[in-house]
Amino acid sequence: MNKIRWKIAAALTLSFILTVLLSNTVFSNPASPTLQPLLSLINQLFPQKLSKSTPPLISVMPSPIIIPSSPPTLAFLPSILPTKKTIIVPTNPPTQTPIAPTASYQCPNTSNNTYQALSVNPPKTANPQAHPDINLHIRGYQIANAAKSLIELTGATDTKAPQLTTLLEGNRSPTISNTYQVYDWHWSNNSKGGLIRTWDVTMVGLSSSPGQTIKLPNSGYDIGGGQALVLFAEYNTLTLKYTREDNVVSGYTIHLDEICVDPNLLVYYQRLDNQGRNSLPALKGGETIGKAKSAEVKVAIRDSGNFMDPRSRKDWWAR
């Protein structure tokens, strides 16, 4: 019994020693001479456990695998790997429909027309460019939803009133292309008011051909050497007065907008205005005052300062 215990103790001791040696020696070199005496001692202690059919202890140990500390650098690999290039295949552009050119007219810079001047009855208008009765652009206007045709009104008729039938050369009855309403003016605080509601329409757009000649509408009035004064002129707007007063208080006034004012008439007005407005250009009935800038000429008529409906057949389209 003691002999068996001694063998077990010896076996445990040898097993511990063998484990340490195997971890440091066998796996790095299993054929090391250090291991041979231990194997002989095991065979002496446990001869009945070892047989010819039992493979040697060393034979079950795997062959060592040597793992390099770091993989070698391959000299032929590029330092930056190329990315995949995207190839864009162009598609056929969509077929576009040609756009027809719109009618246009370049306002002329020269003119062969000459004009005369007449003295102005006082008082003179100070700063007409900023005056809402002289320069229509100060008031402004807005398109109206009204009939684009002449209308029949009742009441008295002035047979000498200017006639829009003579405004556009070669067209005594142009089509009304648009209707507009002019803004009122508050004189108490010198500010723009709402749209004038006395009439449904206070300005019309008359169909025209770009470059069509525009003439002073004929009237039955003579102001002594002409029918109307030019109270205001800019590149594309005119204010015409059928008296010799430098205001719109009495008589007829016509505003024309979106036109090409005759270059000579414009220069002549600017010179007389800069000289103090003692006299202003005077126009005869049917005299050329400009050209149509586009397919529409805008016209407003006033009687003693009041904006009227320019569609009234009996007043402005009778002759």
C-alpha cells in the first residue's frame, strides 16, 4: 500500500516537472537530450501502462510552426492602390423646338423732324419730372378687367375734342389690346392713392406695329401756332396739353406711354425745360411725335384734370 502511494506521489511530481519542461523545451525542440532521462524514469515507474501498441509520447507532439513576427513588405505593390474609374457614357441631347423671334423695335437715335415753340402762360410748373399731374409714371397704373372695345356713353359731346382715330398712322380704328386703371393722388399729404374708380377704364392699350408712326391726335383747337404743348417728355413717355397753360387744370391732356419719343422732340423739350420753361415745344395736328415701341401704345385722356374713359366712341373716336 505504501509502495503504491509512493508511486502516485512520484508520478505527480514527475508530471509537474514534465509539464514545465515540455512548455519550455518540447515545443521548441522535442528531441532535446534534457527530456531523455525523464522518459526512462517514467518507463521504470509505469512499465505496465506502456505497451508496444502505445505510441511514444514524443510522437504525439506536433511539429513546431514558426510564425514570423511581421509579414514581409512586397516591393512590387504600389503604395496607393488605384480606385475604380467611373466611365460616363454621354447620352444624346434632347431635341429642342426653335423659339420664334418676337417682334421688337429699336428706338431711333436720330430724326429729320423739326419743331417750333410757343410761350407758356404762367404760372410755370416747378420740377415737372416729379409732378404726379405732369409725369404719369409718378402715379402709375394697373391692368383692368374691363371690355376691350369702344363703349357708348350719353351726355354732351365736345366736337373739338382730340380724336384718337388720328393717333396711329394708317390705322383709324386700332384694336384695344388691354385696359388699365390709373392711380389717384392725395394732394393733402402728397401721396399715391387707390385706383381711380370714376370709370371702369382710365387708360387703354392700342394695338400697334413696332416702328409705326405716332402723330398728335387732331383736335378743333388752335393755341396760336399749333394745337398742343409738350408739357413733359422722356425717352418713352409724353404729356401733351391742348392749351398754353403749364398744367392740367383746364382743357384736354393726353398721356402717351411705352412709345419711342422722337429724338429731336425730346432734345428740344429738354433744352427749353432747362432754360426755365418760358416756352415749350408746340405741335400741329397730325405732326409726328414718335414711333410705336412695341405691339401696344398706352393712351390716357384727361378733361380739366379728370381722367376719362378713352373707350367712349362719341368723344374720342367720332371723326
